[in-house]
Amino acid sequence: MNNNKIIANPSFLQIGFSIFGMLFFLSSAYLVYNHEVESYQKGDYLGMWIIISLFCFFALGCLYMLLCSKKVELTNEFLSIEYPLLFKTKKVSLDDIKKVSEGNHQINSSHNFSRIEVYNGQKITVEFFELKKITITSFEVSNYEILAQNLKNVTKSYFKLHTGNKSIKSYQGYGWLIFIIILTVGLVFSLIQKNLGH
């Protein structure tokens, strides 16, 4: 980030959740797989593949989240959204922005029919005259607060980029990420030990 532009890189939080979530679900699918279950044991065989398919579906969801990681760049003239892993970039003039709005962004999990809050942040939605709207969340990118403060003013005639003194850092959600990393590393380690034991 400098005085001429604001750069919001992909968040380590999203990348971490994506990679370790994918490893966790793939490891879980491998753990559930049992080649000794014969196809004639229809109940067990079908149940095993339903659970494996479910874990693989969640792993694909994590891969999709990783591929959709975005880098946002804002200047006094344009807004650029780059998807580094998809080799895709959208660059639009600020004159093409119709409306900008901000709201809450929550990620929840559930356990024993009760909701557990994993992440509670903000999201900003940018609507264009000709293109579809784009949503940027505090979970996805760094420098979200400064980016959002500026984006909310881009439709005003007096808009001029204000970068501020420094980025506001938030460590929300990192506790869950550390928990998932430990859980995944433990699971992968136990699978390696199991395979070496055979």
C-alpha cells in the first residue's frame, strides 16, 4: 500500500482454512475408505461411499474457496480484482460503479444442534452499471478496513484515495485455524503411521 493505491492481498486466514480444510476432508475420506468391505455387503459398502463422497464434496468446496482467492487494488481511477490462481483479472473504472454497500459477514459451524461462530466480520458489495456485483469480505483480504472506507466513497464526486497511516490488523478466526491445523497434522500423521505399519 502506498499513497497512490490500496492493495488488499489474499488473506492468510482464507488460504489457511482452504488448504488445511482440504487436507482434513481428504484425509478423513481416506480414513473412512476400507478396501476390505466387499460389494456384497451392500449396506456397509453404500454407507462408506456416501460418507467418502460427502468428505470429497467438502474438500472440493475448500479447493473452490482457495481458487477464488482475490487480490484487490484500488486507485483514484480504477478498481482491479485479480484472481491469482485462476489467472483472471477484472479492471473497471470507478465511473462504472453504481453503488457500494457494507454489511455483516459471518461463518458459522454447528455441533449438537447448536451454532458455533467461527468468524464474524464485514463484507462490502460493489454494484456496477453493466457488470455483476462483486463482494469482498474481511475474511478474504488483508487491509479490508482501509479498502472498505475508501470504497464507500468512490461514488461521491469529491472522492480521493485516503490510505491512512497503517492497516488495522485483526486476529479473529486464527484460533480456529490453529485448531484445524493441529487436527489435520495429527490426522495425516496417524494415517502415515498406519500405512507404515502395514
